Amino acid sequence: MIGASGQVGTELTAELRARYGTEKVIATDITPNPNLREKGPFFILDVLNRAQLYEIVTAHNVKVIYHLAAVLSASGEKKPKFAWKLNMEGLLNVLDVAKDHKLDKVFWPSSIAVFGPTTPRNNTPQDSVMDPNTVYGISKLAGERWCQWYFDNHGVDVRSLRYPGLIGYKSLPGGGTTDYAVEIFYKSLEEHKYTCFLKPDSYLPMMYMPDAIRATLELMDAPAEQVKIRSSYNLGGISFSPKEIAAEIQKHQPDFKIEYKPDFRQAIADSWPKSIDDSRAMQDWNWKNQYGLKEMVADMLTQIGKKVKPVS
Ligand code: AKB
């Protein structure tokens, strides 16, 4: 697992360790993570360090890589050259090691950020106009084409999902445009108020983490011939706006207040789809989303409520 300390990596590592045994799943990240280190094999790895990546794969006879390390959309706009370097060179290092060591499979997440301002925004199809205008989106679109190329030319069994905004309580997202949908829960429980960096009606596709983890594992478990798309699959989930999620939180916490101060992330949100057509994932490997807005909000409030205290 590369990027094991991140929002998805934390949960995916735990799930894979529960499935295959702790010793079988090597967690790596650029920063030390006492939690992961205590619970199983952990190495400091910068995916840009190609030699070290090859070394770990050889020394531990790695068969499958989940490569999650990336700079997300909002951070990418602040450090465009670094985002491009990490997102592209990191992926190419992983695809190369998969080719050279004949790995069984690779998972790499793409994103709804591959779409852009002239893409149809409602129920965005799998194949559509793709004109991303963030560095993150450009790197994800280029990455998708590289995945297809390594599959076509070198037979690398690479599998990918275009994740929507992911919402979970086990770890925090960092540097994304959809991060408000996680922050809002902490602020609602701690301060009973939240200032949102997007406008009230900014619809975006989102997904609750248990569904995202299940989608990832179901795609990785699918027989190779069922995985017909080797760039990346659209993945839908739930679409809602800040106003709608706030209203759902208010059903549990009537005194919760939200105000809106849109910043540079608004333009990014405005360039992305509002909802996604993921019928190809349904057809090819029987994908079905389970959590709706109501269930997700109730569960997030319960789980985060166990770990935060109201600030008086
Ligand atoms: C982001 O907001 O940058 C990510 C994404 C949608 O890929 N959560």
C-alpha cells in the first residue's frame, strides 16, 4: 500500500489486513505512522524514490500494489509542478515495477476531476468530453491513459476507479475540494457552526467510505475478463449540495448553523460533474452503491460524536 496514511489508505490497509492477515499487507507512506507501524509491517517510502520502491517489491515478493499517494485538487493548484511530478512520476514508477516484476495487479485511483467545464454535468457518462482545468485533474486524465497503455502494451493488470468526494470518519482528507463534506461533521459536533468554502447549491458527487472501500475491493476481486475498462471506471454514489447536507445534519442537531464564504475551490467545484453515471461498473462487475445521504449523515454523526467534544 503506497500512501497508507491517507484518507483511503488508512481504511484500505485495515480492511486488507483483516482479510489477508496483518503480515501480508505492507503499509508505506512518506511520514511515520505509529498506528500503522504498531499493527503490521510499515516502511517509509517516497514513491518518487524508484530504487527504494523496486527494493521493497523485491525484498518482500510483493504481488499487488495499491498506489494511493497523490496531491489532490486544491493543494495541486498551489503547487502545480510538484503535483504533476508526484502524481505522474509516482504512477509511472508503480506501473514500471508492475511490468518489470510481473505483479498480479495494481490499483490506482482516478477521480471525477478528470472531467471539466464542458463535460455534461448531470449523470456524466463514462465516455464524455474530458477537459480538466486543475493540475490534479490533468494528471489523473494523463494517468488513466498511461494505465490503458501499460495494459495494452505490457499486459499490466491495472484497475482504477474515478472516486467522487469520499466521506469517512476514520481519517481526514487533505487538500481536496470535496473536503468540506468531512469538515462539516467535526465543526457541527465541536462548534455547532460551519463556514463552508463552497456555495450552498454546489452539487458534487460523493460517496461514503464503506461503499468506496467495497467498490475498490470488488473491482480488485473481479475476474480480469470482467474488467473491461482499463483507464478508469466512473463511480457515482450520492450527489448533494452543502445546503442539503447541512439540512440533514440539522435534523439531528437543530442548533447547527452554516454560513458560506466561497474561495478559490468554488471554481474547481463548478468545473466538475454534479452527478455520475456509473452503469458500466454496474454492468461489468455488479457494482451497487448502498449508503444514501440520510444513512451516511446519521452514521458520521454517531462515529465522530464518539471522538470529539463540543467546544464550550
Ligand atoms: C478532491 O476534492 O480533490 C478529491 C477528488 C474528488 O478527487 N476528493
